[in-house]
Amino acid sequence: MRSDVALREAWERSHLFPIGTPFWIDESFRASVERSETLRQASRYFPADLTSKFFGGQEEIGRLWFSYRDHGYGYLFYALARVLRPKRCVEIGVLHGFSLLTVAAPLRDNGFGTVTGFDLFESYAYRRGRHAEVQDSIAALGLGRWATAVQAEAESISQRFDEVDYLHVDISNDGQILGWMFDEWAPKVTQIMIFEGGAPERDRVPWMIDYNRAPIGEAVDERRRRQTDWQIVVLRPYPSLTLAIRLN
């Protein structure tokens, strides 16, 4: 973990982009906004800085550990759900529930929609959350009508759904996982797929190198070439995000 932190800090120093700097001032987002109406609309929800609170439960959700917090990606998850107004959302890889709850909150504010989060929880050998603790967080925030956490293997999840609007995948992603998940879910997803990772720095985290994992960047480039019905952008601030937005 310390090596991952060192890599993130090296990227932040080289880009003058310290922790606490909003992702939306990075050039990767600015360039993406110019090409994406969805992101342009989502940017209306971004505050001046990362200390702003503007939806119920945000402070409590923000206490949960997740690397997405460092540059404000939670604002993006909230904004996308407000703009796209999805009815059915799926998250694969929940950890402590930060992104799951950050999507449940705008569904509540929209007045409709559900998000189901799937994770191995205690069955996963590495960094993991506890199923009961995530369920407790959902209940404590009054989000039980909009969010559910389910313990399940990632391979079996797509069989449960014929169609979803919003998919978020964060399961120790590498290029093989992104490619497989993209191809498996693309026929089912009507609006957006979000994958953790995609920037070159993320492909160089120690466990990716130690276990010779396929780079995410190469899988993203391949999908850009052959999936012309998706607009695919990468937001670079650590840990980075790959967004695939359906064009038709």
C-alpha cells in the first residue's frame, strides 16, 4: 500500500496536483468536457472546492475510506446520476460503500431508481469491506429504498440483468478485467459504464507489475477503436477513471 501511495504522490508532484485538488480542474477532464454533453451537464453540479456539502448524507459518506475521495470523484458519481437519471444501477466492487452510497443519494434526490452493489466482501483475500457494515451504512443513511449490497462473484452478476442504465466496476481492475467486463456488459448498459483505472500511472501500481497484469490503457485503446457506439474518456487524477458513455 505504501508503494501505491508513493506512486500517487509522485504523479501529484509532477502534475502540481496535490490531494484535495478537484479532478475537474485537470486537463483530462477539461478536454473531455469539450467532447461530451453528458460531462458538460454533470459539471454544473461541481462546487468551488472539495469542502462543499450539498446533498444529504455527504458528510457521513465522506468518512468512508476510498481513494476516489482524494480528488472529488464522489461529486462525479452524484452528478452523473442526477444528469442521466438512471432507473437501474449496478456496482461491482463495493469495498466500504463510498461510491455505492454516493450513487444512492442522487437516486433518492431524483425520486426514483435503485443501485445494487456486488462484492465478495469477507471472501476476498485482499483489501475488503464487511457486508454487514455496508448494510448498516445504507440503513443509517436512510437509503434502503435505493441501495442494496449483495455478496456475489463478479462472473455471475451479468446473468441477473437483461438491462441496466449505469454500471461501475472496481474489482482490482486490469486490462483483462476491463476488456471482459466491457464486452460482457456493453449489450446490456443503456447509458454509462465506469471503470476504476485507465491512466498510465494506474497501470504502474506495484501489484500490476508484480503480477504481470495486462495494462488497462491498452484495453481502453482497443475498445475505442472498435466500439464506435461508445464515447470513451479517461480522467487522469489518481486512481483515474475510464468512462464509456453510450452514444445511441
